[in-house]
Amino acid sequence: MTTRRGMIGLLVGGSAAGILNGCNPFSATRSYRYRLTVVGEHTGSAVYEVLASHSQFVLLSQEKLGGSGIKGDALVLETPLGLIFLIPGKASNRSEDMIGLVTHTLASDIPMGGHDNFWRAVGRLGSVFGAAKAELPRAYWPMMVRFRDLTDPTSIEQVDPEAIGASRIIVETTDDNVTTGIEKRFPPWFLAVLKKGARFNGNTSIAVSISGGLAEEYGPDLLSSRF
């Protein structure tokens, strides 16, 4: 039987480290990995790791009882429309988090909502007995984007899954390595914008214009939790 990592002692690197509750000695972490596979005219898959933290006691007023994070790079599909990127952490409605949606799909008998339920589900999916596989409901599909011109970071736009012939998305627990290497899909501007700490339109201001489109809202970290 496949061995799974039900508990991890320390998280380092990438935005995933942000789920830890500082140096709280009463904080514990759990994780599980899943493979997301697109079925349709263009197929592909990528592996992600979901992370959860939980504190028995809160030491500081600004601390929370728990948190979550995800590790992995966007799944890339090669289509006639160009490269299509499936965003690791954001659902197609751009308001929901893929972490909770995938976790609920794989552990659907555990009520959705609330950190205690999430902590319980991650614990099961990361255990030796946590193997699970399910079809991701259409409402839970990840956000998909493309760059009309891959040399122009401001040309990012959202893509309708029907436009690329996606018919189903399957998620299943796995022990495979997390998907990386998204930067190899881009010209040098990708790492340059990333190093600058800018969004796709080059803006580094805290203020975000709602009329600026995706290039104003997001930067390279949309495509990877490693940055």
C-alpha cells in the first residue's frame, strides 16, 4: 500500500510557508498531495500539495487557529489557442479557493466549511488509508488563463474551458512529486517581473485598479506557489 505523508514537521520556501502560525510551539501541520487531470480534446495533469496548520492554543492576538496553503505550478495544456494555464489555487469564479474545493471533493462525507472540518479532511487524505479519487464538479474547476502573446505579459486573459474542449477534471491522491518548472514556459520577462515584485502590467503599487484586468490584478505568483 502506498505510504503517505500524514504529518510534516516544517514548511520552508514559497508562499506555503505562510500557513504556519509563527513560532507557536502548539501548532501542528498536515499535508496531502493530489493529481489533477484534464480529460477532453487536450489532456494533461499536474501534482499539488495541500498544506494545513492547526493550533491548540493561540499565543498572540493576531494568530489564527489554523491556516492552509498549496504548493505546485500551473498545469499547462498545449492547444490551438496557445498555452492554457490552469491556476493552482483559484477557482474559475475567481472568488473561491481550490484548496477547499478539491479537499471537499476527495473527502465529501466531511462537511465543507470550518477549519476543524478541513483539518480532519487533510489528516485523512494524507494518511495511509486516505487514498481517494473523484471527478471535480464543474463549479469547482480551476481558473484557466492564456497569454494572447506570450512575449507580452499584459495580454493575459481568462479562458472558457469549453473553448479548449475540456470535458472532465479528475482529482486523486498521490505520492508523486509536486509539479514545478513553470518559468521554463516563458520568455525572460517572467522572471524579470517576478524579481521586480510586480504584477503582469509592471505595476508595483499596493493600489489595484479594478478596470485594469487580469494584468493589473495578478503577477507571476498566480501561476506558482513557489514564488
